[in-house]
Amino acid sequence: MAEAHQAVAFQFTVTPDGVDFRLSREALRHIYLSGINSWKKRLIRIKNGILRGVYPGSPTSWLVVIMATVGSNYCKVDISMGLVHCIQRYLPERYGPYGTPQTQEFLSMVIFSTGIWATGIFFFRQTLKLLLSYHGWMFEMHSKTSHATKIWAICVRLLSSRRPMLYSFQTSLPKLPVPSVPATIQRYLDSVRPLLDDDEYYRMEMLAREFQDNTAPRLQKYLVLKSWWATNYVSDWWEEYVYLRGRSPLMVNSNYYAMDFVLIRNTEVQAARLGNAIHAMIMYRRKLDREEIKPVMALGMVPMCSYQMERMFNTTRIPGQETDVLQHLSESRHVAVYHKGRFFKVWLYEGSRLLKPRDLELQFQRILDDPSPPQPGEEKLAALTAGGRVEWAQARKTFFSSGKNRIALDAIERAAFFVALDEESHCYNPNDEASFSLYGKALLHGNCYNRWFDKSFTLISFKNGSLGLNTEHSWADAPIIGHLWEFVLGTDTFHLGYADNGHCVGEPNTMLAPPQRLQWDIPEQCREAIENSYQVAKALADDVELYCFQFLPFGKGLIKKCRTSPDAFVQIALQLAHFRDKGKFCLTYEASMTRMFREGRTETVRSCTSESTAFVQAMMKGSHTKEDLQNLFRKASEKHQNMYRLAMTGAGIDRHLFCLYIVSKYLGVSSPFLAEVLSEPWSLSTSQIPQYQIRMFDPNQYPNHLGAGGGFGPVADDGYGVSYMIAGENTMFFHVSSKFSSSQTNSQRFGNHIRQALLDIADLFKVPKTES
């Protein structure tokens, strides 16, 4: 095998005269260049660590302080007020040319200047942290900004004016505060009031008050203690208990997907599209390693936490009997590829040089042209990652802990990410609405064995050149992968481009070693485990009903004319649609972020409120005037926006109760209230997909360059999952999921109710519309 010979630096044979070594100069050259590249990365990390550590200061500012101290001393002005001479007295006396009084005086001034500089940095950082702890600006109307908020904004801009690196603000971000128990309990009771009758509410209120008075104070003390000690009192427990300890399949239940640009097609050459996309991804990873990516900023000045980006690449979820673990490597120089039942290893570098898009296209075309069949048991191997976690952990320990299986599995788990080359074609055809849902289904679960669901993300390539992502959820939330995806799509379209024939720009290097085929030895017992996992995954995938659609009548532009936030508008429409669909209200989950705090992830907004249900009931009665309905809608919208702001500023409900529950389990304390709260099903789970986190292009100039967002599976067996993207001024995309096995749900029916609810609410404000 040619690729095997080229993978080693030397070969040897044993002869009667001894051992004959034959060194490969080319292989040694690649090893040498790889080592040089690794040292360069280490030096860059050291440099970035220093620059990040002194932000908002800089080495230049340190030199300025030293020069000011030395200059003032030269002018006979002692700005140190005697501290320089005091430091000089404590310096050890030395003999020789470096022990002169002038040298010791200069060294004392350097030490003094460094101390003043470090003190200034500490003061500025603490001041910035204090300023970032202020969230009053979120609760003020744009046209009614207070003087305090204006002064605050000026101070924040001044302290963060120097160009920051990706992680420059991390130590200046405030910690997530622990809400008071009475406040959380009251918000919880308010959230369930519209869902319970008087007797049920009274029972829940008694449980809540009993918990608040007797059990909660002890649990709260431990939680406050953790908040003092830990960087974030929620995130580590959330990752462990919500994600890593889950024993059900990741596919559909946890992983989510993201779609390509849906209204344009850059090329239909599958390998070429992959060449550009993967080159762009590694460019992004290089920027990530060098911290050259700008941190995401709210209002252009309030930094969001960036820690989730650290595990975007080179990360795999490793299955365990009781809990999984996340394996993250500092570097990976290859990707693992699946095509027609075969696994390959594709190097991304030649020595220290990143392969160009045309070279990557050549490598993927070689895989597409490879006629070799799968090895026994290889075709459905990835179904192990789609089935139960315990079964996968057992199979991994039994069959993949040694030999060629261990080597091949390492190649996948240590890859930068996973690539799936599909033989099917999928895309969104506006003239064929069903194509949109089929595209989403292909991304969500594929055929249950052509995605490696444990990888941080799988890049999916369809035969017609369309792309998509399937993302594992434990390492980060959707906005993080969305940031990468915006960069990739923008770079592919506006920076790399394609030749007239649809191929990548440039000429390929045909001397590159071909992709390496991974070798497996899968016994019959392992094949049975694979088949069992496949059957579990297939039953799960077949049960998912996914309905994706584009809403054309209006978008963000006309919603704003209603003087409400687009998100509140959609959430209230979802409440109206759900009531029309099921004839009742339900506990509703909307994900918001807490990334204004260090290591913050998400918080829940309980979108079904007394105000929104009052509006929905009034709409259903049909006897209210438009003015009354408008007033009810505005009250519901204001309540929703206020709840969203509270969630973002650390005053949510569910993460606090979740952490109190974890503490109670550690202490062996039983709480009927917490047990009931944590077991309540989210019959309607929703999420808005962010966009334009990176300004790669002007959306007004390129209105058809729209991503359709992505989606996820239903959270409850008899509920809906709704993901939506308010994609621009004139359109929105929705992804609605449910289960065929539930007689209470129908994704297409609910999608039609969403359409009609949006139109009906718009009609209240006389928003012009056309038929969808």
C-alpha cells in the first residue's frame, strides 16, 4: 500500500549482514516541518497568553511607563515619592560593570514602573468587570436611555477601546449571580399560573412555600459557596448532568443540525465544495488558535464569553457506562471521512503547509472515485454512535481497545472533525416544499450510520454540492457553531470562489499521497452490537416528523413596525398556534443565552405567560376590538421581553432550580417541590437561531445569500420542537419537529397554524401581507 509506506520516516530489513536502514528524506522533511509548525504554535500561544494577560494594557504601555519614570528622574522629579530609592536599598549589591549605582537605580525604576503598570491593569480590569455587571441598559427603551447608562457606555468604550483578542475579556466578565430563592420561587409560580387551575395552583404554591421556608435556605448556602469558588455555578453541572450523563441516543435527542445557503448554489461539484469549505474551516481554526477572531459584542461594546469556542475542533465525546467524557486535543492535522460504507483519513497539511482548496478537492475526488467495497462490519459501524450510550461504551471497550480497531478508531476520534460524503442530493427547492423537510431530515439523522454523532460536528456533503452540519451539543450551544458556519459560507462564496467549470481555483498537486483507508477487524459479535444499535437508531429516526418551511409574507422589517421585538412576536404567535393545534396551553421552553457572564451558556425563558394566554384567549373568542387585542398583545410582548432580559442577566428560573436540585441530591435531601419541577415536560421547545454574528457581506447587497438556520428533534414524546430564523427584513424560516407515534402532534399541521397565527397578528396592526 503506497500510503502506508509514505506514512513512515524510515524502513528497515534484516539481512545476514545485520539490519539495513533506509531513511526516507521526504518523510523526515515532513516530520521536521511538522515539528517547526508545532513550536510556532506554542510560541504564538505564549505570546497570546501574555497579550491577553495584560489587556487592556500592552507591552508598549509598559515601555511608556518606564520611559516616563526614567524621564522624570532625569528631570530631577521623583514621581515615585521615594519608592525607587526604597527599592534600590533592597536590591542585592553586586560587583562588576552591572553592579554600578546607575544600573541599580535604573533597575529600581523598571521594577517601580512595572508595579505601577500592573496595578493600573488590575484597576482597569476590576473597573471593567464592575461596569459589565451593570445591566440596566437592557431594560431601557432605545429612545429613553438614562444619563447613567450613557455615562456607563462611555466608560465601557474607553476601557475596551484597544483592539481585543478573542479571550481578552474573559477575566473581566462578571460571574453569574445566584438569584435569591424567594425571587425564583415567585417567578416560577407566575410562570405556571396560566397552566394550572385554582386547586392545582394552590397545591403547587404550598409545595413551593414549604420548600422556600424549610429546605431551600440550606441548599442555597452551598450554591452561594460554589458561586464564590467556581467560575460559573451552573455550567459544569449543566454539561455533566444534562448532556454527558444522558444514556439515550445522541441522534435526534441531543444533536442538532445547520443548513447551507438555500437560495443560491456556488457549485454542483461535490469535491470542490468540500475543498473550499474545509480549507475555510481550517483557516478559522488557525484564527481561533491565534485568537485573531473578534469577540462577539452586544451593542458593539459588551463582550460575550468565548470559552465555548475552545473545544470547537479536535473534540470527541467518548462513551462511558455511567457518564461520557469530552476528549479535546490541542492539535489535529487530519479529518476522518465516510463514503459508501468506507472510512478514510485525509491529511490537511503537507509538512507545515495547509493544503489549498484545489488539493483538498483532489483528495476528496480520489475517495469518490475509489471503487473498493466496505470491509465486513464497516458499513454500519457509525450506528454505534447513534444508539444507546451504554451499549456503545460496552462495544468500544470490548472490540476497539486494541489492535487495528484501536488505531482506526483513534484516527476518527483524534480527527479535527468528521466528514460525510453522501451519495444522495438534497437542497431546498422553493417550488417543492417537501425538499426542505427532506434536506432537514438528512442532516438530523441521515441513514443512522453515515454520521459520527460523537464528533464535535460532522460536515455533511451531498452529491449536488450542498452542505450541512450535524453538531454534538455538550461542548457548546448553537450560536458557537453558527459563528463558524457563517465564516465558512462567507469565505467560500466571497473569498475563495470557484473556476468557471465549478472546480476550486488553481492547479492540484498530483504528487500528494492519496487518502489513507482505515482498516478494521470487526468480529461477528461486534456486528451484532452494530446491528442492534442501528435498529434502535432507525426506529428513532423513522418516528421523527420534520416539517421545514419558509415564511414569505413578511420578516423582521414589518414586525418592527408593530413596535415589538421580532422574537416576542414569533413567540406569541407560537402560543396562538399551539392553542389552535391542541386546544390548550403548555409549558414552553425558549433558550436564551447567559454569555454576558463568564462561562455562561443558556437559560430558559418560559414563554407561556398569563399575558400571552390572555391575548390568545381573546383572539379565540373573536369578540374583542382590534384596539383591545393590540393592547393585550403589547402587554404580552412587554412581559416576554422583560423575561428574556431577566434570563440573560442571571435572574432566570430553571438553572437556579436545577442547581438547587443537584445540591439536594449531593446532600441526600428530598424535596417534593424540586422533584415535581424537574419532571415537568416541555411540550413546546423553541429556539431562535442567531445570524450575522460576523459581517462577512452586506445582506442588503446580497439578499439571496440566506442560511435557513437549523433544527432539532422534539424534546417531549407528545410535544413539538420549533427552531426559527428571522432571516431578514422580508422572510423567516421554521423547522418543526414531532413524533409520528404521538396522536396529539402533526408537524405540518402545526406549521400551518404558525403561518396563520403570524398573519393574524400582523393583521391586527394592519401590516401589509401577501398570500404565502
